[in-house]
Amino acid sequence: VKKDDGIAEFWEITFRGFAVHPQNSDIVFAGAEIDTGIRGVEFSKTKGKIYKTEDGGENWRCVWEGDNLARFIIFDPTNPDTLYASTGIFDREAYNEIGVGVLKSTDGGETWKQINNGIDNLFIGFLEMHPTNPQILFAAAGMVVAERKGNFGGVYRTTDGGDHWTRVLSKDYGVYSVVTISPSNTNVIYAGSITAFYRSDDGGNTWQRFWKPREHLWGPPGITAGTPISAVVAPDDPMTVFVNNYNGGVFKSTDGGETWTNSSEGYTGAAMRDIALDADNPLIVYVASRSGLFRSFESGRTWAGLAFGIAYDEPCTVALSPDNSQELLSATDHDGTIIKSTDG
């Protein structure tokens, strides 16, 4: 583990996401948040960078720099020279105040352009590609300060690789922070906001809302869930979904989002920031949290922390290699440290 060559601003950088090339695991992209030290209306103002390595993480170089943090980076599996990236998150303000939106590269990540035709909220906290049609992507948008100024969030869909976007969900005022597609039934799509969780059974055309009406919140009974941070659908069951939330813990639904249970036994701390499923064994789940990395062998029923011998700063993201689920990448908050495991 080291602070890798080519990554600057070690003490002001937070890695928000990784993407591993589907055909060459030595090629990895990392989306980063750069703290400017400037206070906005409520949160810090941030810039962002996208880094690329072609030697398995030994050396990195910056291939994009802009006025908001970079989080999700997605390869087109049918043409890995095409990539998409999301910028923004619900609790950070953009350096330019208005946000950056969705980015696209068609030359292997060397250059990037904005593709926001039809998107009117440029704080894209979540980006998801259709599992079998890479021309279809969904983006969840919203940011707390922008909402207070009347720029409400929503879920957007493109069917032409980002040339045009259409808002498909915005039933409530609020910040939409996750959207995820079932791998086994791609008509089933989930989305979440601070007030409710949603499911579409027709590819995003119509949506059902699930919430606790008296509280205007979602989640298990008696728990204030907070804003969803990350979500993933079980690879073998479209009705089973795991969600990390801002107030801490992992929640699990086995009935398509209608009801939730707290699936956090073994956790410590709060602020579960990222979640990943083992594609080879859906019982194995990993999360990155403010208090460490955790793994479950029981589909989230119980959890255990993953120790690395020395104390690391707060993990912010976790990703598995698409061709080897024993290879994991994680990164810590603020200091630019990337952690790699090759044994699960």
C-alpha cells in the first residue's frame, strides 16, 4: 500500500470510485474529490479529477480535471474505449456552483466531454449502465443546497449513449441519490431519495413509491434511514436489494423495496459509503464505512471487519475486479491512499 506515483494533493484528495478495464485489469480509472478549502453555503466546495493507471496501480496520471468531484466511472463492455463518469454528490458543493453533470470519453479515457442534453440538475450522485445494453444509462441527481434554491433532483435516462436524457422520476421534492438495475431482470430498477425508495418494473417508465407516510422517510420501522449513498441488487434475485445510508448501516429488502430490515450486525460506526457484491458468490458482500472495510459471507446477515495490520483513514469506496472477484480495491478519505487485496 502506498500513495501512488502521479497522484497529487495527498492530504486533500478523497477517492470516490474505481473502474477496472473489463479486458485488462492493469488499466484502472479512479474518480477523486479535491477539497478546495473554500466553504460554500453549507458544505465544502470541491473540484474533481479522474486518474488512470495502465500498470496495475504503480503509476497514475490525471486525464480529467473539473469543477466538481468525480465518482462513478463506467466502461462500455462492448467497446472499452468508451467510458462514462458522474460528477457530484448530495452533500458537496461544486466549485463552479452549478455542477458538471455526466462525462463521456470515446478514446479510452484520454479526453472527456460533458453530455448533459436534457439534464437540468448537474449534481449526479449515481450513474448506472444497463447490464445488456450500454446505450441505456440512468443518472440520479440532486444536491441539498441546489434543492433549497429550487433546483430539485430526479432520475434521468438516456437510450442513445448520453446524446439525449429524459427525466423519468421526480415525484417528490428532494435529492435523488441512487439508481440501480437488477442484473437478472433488467426491467426492475430501483431509485432512492431521502424521503422514499422506488421500484420500476418496466425499465423506468413507471415507478412505485415505498415510504413511511407519517414520517416522510423510508427504511426499517423505528429507524431514520437518511439519504441512500449506494445500492446494489442481488445478481440472482431482482427483489433483493442492499442499500447503504447516510445515517449508518446497511438495509436489506427481499420484497422489492416495500419493507426493509436492518442488516448491520457486526458493524461499528456509521456512514456506510459504498457497497459491492461478489458476482461469483452473491452471499459475499463488501462495504466501505467510516469505521473500516467490512465483509459478510451471509448475504448481509452478519459482518466482520477486514484488518490490514495498520490503521488506515476512513475507507470511502470499494470495488471488485470484473474478471477476478478475489481482487479488491479501496481508497481512504482525504489522504490519497489506495489499498489493494488479491485474496478477497
